[in-house]
Amino acid sequence: MRRALLALAVGLWGLLGVPLSAWAARTVSVAVISAADDPRYASRRMEQGYPGQPQGRAVEGMQLAAKDAEFELGESELALSVKDVVLPTAADLPMALAELKKAEVHYLVADLPEPALRELVRTAPAVLGDVIVFNTGLAEDSLRAEACSAVLLHTFPSRQMEMDAIAQYLAARNWRKVLMLQGPRPGDALMQQAFGRSAKRYGLKIVQTKPFKLSGDPRERDLANVRLLTSDKDHDVVAVMDSDGEFARTVPYATQWPRPVVGASGLTSLAWHPQWERYGGPQLTRRFRKQFQRLMQGQDWAAWMAGKAITTVLADDPKASVAEQLRKLRGATVFLDGFKGQRLSFRPWDGQLRQPILLSDGDGVIATAPVDGVLHPKDVLDTLGVDVQESQCKQRP
């Protein structure tokens, strides 16, 4: 009887010109935009597997989130559809946005180098109208400060959050005298600046800063000699500011004196680690590994969190406009479960996702930040990164 009624209903809808697809869930499209020439994904760099570096494209984290969303969005008769947009060059962005406009896409997950992300944030609202852009792989503090945007949300932690996490741990262990080794790249300088702010905030003393350099010039050999660089004894810990990671890998267990190493090697601060064993972490890691045959990294988790954010606002109010959804996310009225043990939300002042940071020795997670004993008048997660009174971001939705 039920089959007959269903067949009759389908036949009537067909006569009325209503397609059968109207019975299915409404599809909400999410575009993951990446660049074919992104140096982060160069084959040689991927083979090195430096701590904190991506091991695969963000689209895979978003695809897992879309699959996870099937249950949460089922009652709303919605489904996430992931579009994998790979730009041959940065110059192809306008054409890609034009195609996304035709497809009525309003959610963008950015897996891009910094210049391309800035251009995306600048041009996407004019082409697509109301839009939400998620940064899932860049730690640059400038993207949360003078270069912030009202439409840009960050699920990947900032560099300042990463350095604050390390500084909190060192202060808790009373390892307060820091020997800093700094590389010659612009990214190394940004790491040094962030760590300097963290050291001041948590009472660490940088006793000395020494430059390092990997070079084939015999005259510069001493600049890569770890024992020579760490020969002074008056320090508790060695902090390596190496955005590339190649030199940092050589430092642990090679210092002149028995000292722990932190920063780009040794003890590192991460958004995610595949050996995170609490709050549902193993289940998430297993689902990702089963689907993509590799381990989940911080960038994958950040892309998955972007999908979680989209899913959560859609489930909360399926009829809300994209602009309303953005205001809810930036207004910290929507809370997310990131499998890290605390409710996560976006900071209203810069769009950064509040989140615990995992501290890893490479093999596993040895601690999390904020560490026990660190206090904040409102939200202890705001002890990581830039707080409201320090923020230089003036953009609001």
C-alpha cells in the first residue's frame, strides 16, 4: 500500500513538472581552493615530513567533514557537496570565482599560500556576494591583524598561539633561560618575533640569540655547527626558529650541553597529532586514515573544522542567510566540538578559532596548552594568541 502511494505521489509530481531530485536533500556546495604550484606541496618537501608541515591537501579534511555531516544535517534535509578547485596559477583565480558564482557557492576553504589567500579574500565578496572564507593552513599573525578581513575565519592556529603554548609549558617547568637559534628566512624572523612576545608575556628570558645558516660555503660552516652554536652553558632550553625545518631537525641530541629543544623541532606546538588519544581523537584519526590512507595532520584537522563550522550553523538554522551565519560564527554564539576536550568558538575581534594546542615530541602528545595554572578573566583559551585589547584587526561582519 505504501509503495503504491509513493508511486502515485511520484507520478503526480512528474505530471506537475517537479523533478524527482526535489525529494532529495538540498545540496550546499563548499569549494576547497588550492594552487597547483603551492611550494608547500612540492614532492621533495612532502617527503621530508617536517613537524607541522602538511602531508596532503586540505580537500581531504573537508571531504571527511562532509561525510560526517550526513547525520547532523539529515533532519534539515541538507547535504554538503565538496568542490575541489585547483588553480593552475594565481592568475586563474578570477576565472575560478566566476565559475563558483555560477554554481552559487558561498563557502570557501582556502588551502593557499599567503599572497593568493589575500587576493581571494579581497576579491571573493565582490564576485560571490555574501561569503565565508576559512583559512586552514596559514599561521601568519598578519592575517589576524592588519591584513584581517570581515569574511575570513581561521581554523588553523596562529603563530602567536603556537609560541604562547610553548612558552606556557616552559614557564610551568621553570625552564626560563632560553638560547634562541634564528635562521635567515623571513619566516624565521616572524617566528622569532612571536616567541619574543610570548617570552615577555610568560616571564622567560632570552639570554642569547645566535644566527644559523645552512650553506655550501666552507666559510659559513660554523653557522650550521650545532655544538658550537650551543657552547655557552647558561641556558635551560634551546629554541629553534626555523620556518623551513631542515636545520631544526639536526638540533635535538646534538647540543653541546644536555638541554631540551623547542620550536621547530624537539617540542613542537601543533593543531593536531595522529597520536592524540583523548576526547574522541583516535576515532577521528582512524576515520581519516581509513578514507585517505595517511595520518591526519594539523592542516587536515583545520579543514575538517571548517566543515564542522559550516555544518553547525546550517543545522542551527537552515534558513539563515550566509551573512547571518557569519555573524553568528564571528559573534562566538556558535560552539564547535573539535575533539580537544573544550567547546571551541571564533574570536569576535579577529576571526581566530579558540582551541587548545597540542605539544608533541614527534612520537606523541606530551601536554596541551593552556597548561594547568594559567588563568584568564573570561576564557582561558584566550591566553593563547592575541587577546581583544591587543588586536589590530578592525574588520567586523
